[in-house]
Amino acid sequence: MSDYVCCLWGSAGAYGVVTMPYGVRQGINVFLDGFIPTENLRFRESSLSFKIRERLDLPGPERMHQTEYPEMSMQKGSFILDVRAGHFASSEIVVLLGQNGCGKTTFIQMLAGRLAPDDVKGGMPKLKVSHKPQEFTPKFEGTVEELLLKRIRPAYLDPLFQTEVVKPMLIDSIARCRVQTLSGGERQRLALVLALGQDADIYLLDEPSADLDVEQRVAAARVMRRFFMHRKKTAFIVEHDFMMATYLADRVIVYEGQPGVRCEASAPMSLLEGMNRFLAQLEVTFRSLALLSEYTLHLFGILPYTPLFGILYTPL
């Protein structure tokens, strides 16, 4: 949509500097690279870049421990959600893909035990669950650090958790802020740390990238991928950022039907099959990605002229 791009850099809450206008391609590249060539100024230590290929393909034994959940359905007002039976393994991230109003949050709440399905064909798995809701509005009156010590003291005091989660999410910069004064992005970072700090078998994260800027989304994606891989935990994640979903997902659940009326959640399927099925719903291919800069695609490890999800996109 843009004709020109200005990059802003500085220190959050302290000062900001606006660059001269650039063309769209050059402006995006300057922002991602973290370097302003016209001023010979680096405003970020490293460029924003991570690759889908970092995803670990776990050997057979790690995938052998599988948990099944049954086919179920639920009516919520005039909306009906049908869920196909499926299974998940440890060290696996399952991303839920679908349009707004198709029941992704409802399914997460059913897995969390906060909503009871109307019809279940089998028993629900009994697991320790950590749930990050879509909206995080804590009523706690103290500081961020006081809330973390109250809710997840063992994890928060663990040096490994500090290194893998707390520091990359920049919690130190808001530790002394009162929870009630946090911005939307700061609350989102706090909510993610609180969810990951719980000792659980399965982590249910509803839109963890909401309100985060691009740098924070890169950091959050890396934190989640590393956390679930190293701790051998399972995660179900609702994510609308398509590129972030691609980076995170081992498998995907695709929602089909009429939003707000009746939808069906598929069983978990491969990333390749699920992404193509979701894109087919939207009647979208990645041909339009050729209009983006090489650096934009490199941000998520996708290079131009490469088949992605079985759909070949080429320059227009």
C-alpha cells in the first residue's frame, strides 16, 4: 500500500528518530538490515533474519509418545464447531489456521477445559495445561516482577529460563513497571512469559504475536520454537501472522466452513498439506510475494523463485 517508507529507531519510552523517506523496497531493506547507509549508522546490532529450515526434524523415538484427543462438537449460541479426532506428540507445535469467527479460540478453550463440548466421542486427555488467552487483562496492582514472582517464581528464578525466555522477551526493561500501566505489546510479552513459566504438558497459546512489532515477533517466535524443542513439550498455537505460523508449525489444523455459522477443524496434518489447503480457501498463491524485496523474504528464510508449499511463485 505504501509509496514511501520512513524508518524509526531509538530507545522505547525514551527517544525516537525518523529517517528520510525511502522507496518501499529500499526502506524495507534498511529496516530489516538495521543499517542506514546514507548516514553510515547502525541502529540494530544484527539484521532481522531467521530461517524456516531451523525447524528440527525430530527422530522417531521423540514422535512415538503420542496423545490422542477425540472427535467432538459444540454449539455456542448460533455457531457450531465440529472437531475431527487427532493426535499430537511431544516437542511438537500445532498451529491453528482459519478465518476469524471459525472457532479457533473455542477449540483452545475446549482443550484447556474452560468449555465443555456438547458431544464427545471418547475421553478427553488428562494433561496439565498452560493457557494464554487471546485477551490478557490482569487486575494485579503490583509491578511486573512482583507478578512473575507470585505466579511463576520457580521458573522466573531459574537461570536457564531467564536466558531462554525472560531476557529475549525484554522483560527486564518493564520489570519495575506497574502491570496496570503496560501497553498492549508489553502485556503480550508478559502473558507469553507467564504461560511458558507454567509447568505443563501442553501449552495453548492464543495469538501470541498480537500487538508485537516485527522485531518482537521474531524474538517471540525464536523463544517459542527453542522452548518447546528443548523442553520436549507440545503447543497448540492460534496465529494469524502467516509467516510466523510457517516458522513455528510442525503440523497444522485447518478450519473450514462458514465463519460464525458452522465450521469444522481438521485433524492435524503436515505443514505442506495444511498450508496449501488453507491458501486454497482464500484463493491466494504466493505469486504475489515476488513483489516483495529479497530481504523481506529472507526474514523468514524464504528466497525468491522457490516453490513454497507446492505452489510455484515467479516474478510478475
